[in-house]
Amino acid sequence: MSKEVKTEWITVAAGDSQTCDAYLALPPAGSGPGIVLFQEIFGVNAHIQGVAEQYAQDGFTVLAPDLFWRQQKRVELAYDGEDRTRAVALMKELKPAQLQADIRSSVAALRARAETAGRKVGALGYCLGGRLAYTAAAITDVDAAVAYYGGGIHDQLALAPSLQCPIQFHYAASDESIPPAAVQSVRAAVAGKDAEVFVYEGANHGFNCWDRGSYHPASAALAHGRALAFLASRLF
């Protein structure tokens, strides 16, 4: 049995009957439950690859699809300046129907892999990806979902009644783009569901990302522990 996480870029089926690239991270055991990891607006960059490897080290088979494949393959952007401007522009070009097609195809692609055969599959995402993990919980057969500071979830609460699996939300108390009222609206919409909502005092948007100025180590560690326990209990 290998003692290392193995990673590679692979090609998977995507929406529109096409293909896209995806970053695959395999656990040291070589197989395990699956996690579809949805990127931030900055692409499948070094941080998202690092998160994939982090969860692979925890025993999961992780697939991070390149969601900007229609505009530019394998976008990897930083968080400030021209890169941020480019990231926002790319995000605005995304179309909901295309994203839903990519969500479905990514989940299907991970379920079809030998490393996840007979195993459960979950969804995990950050910012844009947090919203997509939430969407995956409503429109696919994932077995669990975790959404970190999902931008726009509070504008898509019509999906809440369709949630088909346990879901966990992580929000920053000082996130200007997702104010307390928005978090409360999510909390109210998932009341009665198998859902958890956590808010981290002293944290801002992007608190999990160790490459961002908003990185908040205490919140990141606590949230990772909660997410890991949640996913382990639902997927293993």
C-alpha cells in the first residue's frame, strides 16, 4: 500500500457532451469514498489542489473539476490585482444551466471510477464552489455536502426543499458579501433538514485559504475538523 497521496490531471466527461480536465487526488490506500471538490472563482489553483490533497490524506478520493473549461482550460489565479479582476470576469460568464450540467457530470465521473466503486460520494466547495456543493445536494445523488461561505446560496433558497442529503454550512461572521441576515435566511430555509450551520467569529470571507490575507487559522482548523467529522460519518 502506498504511503503517499497520488495526484494527476485527468479528463472527464463534462456538460454539453464534451470533456474537461479535473484534478484527481487519491488517498494513500489507493481508494476511498469520493468527494467532488468545487473551486473558488480563482480556478483549480494551488490552494484548491492543496485542499484536494488534504482530504485525500484523510482517506477520500477527491476530484476537482475545472469549471472554467469553456472559457480557458486549467485557470489558476491569485487573489488580488489583475488576477482577481480576471476571476470575477470568468465567474460572470458562467451560465447556471451549464454549471448544473457540469455538477451532474462531475459527480457521475467520480462515481464511475474504480477507486470509488461501491463507495459513497460527497460534495465540498468554497465560495462559488460552496454554492455548487449546495446545488449538488439538491440536484444530484451525492450522499453529503459541505458548503464554505457559499456566495449566493441565500439567493437560491428555492432549492432548499429539494436537498436530498445531509449538508453542512460554514460562514464567516465578518463576511460583508454574506451578511448575518443572509446566513439567517439559509438557516431558516434548511430548518427541519439534516443540516448544520456554523458561523465563525473573527473570520472573514475566504478564511479557510492559507494563501489569502483573510486566512484565519483558528476558524480554518475548527471548520476542517467539523467538515471532516461530518463527511467521515456520512461517507465511510
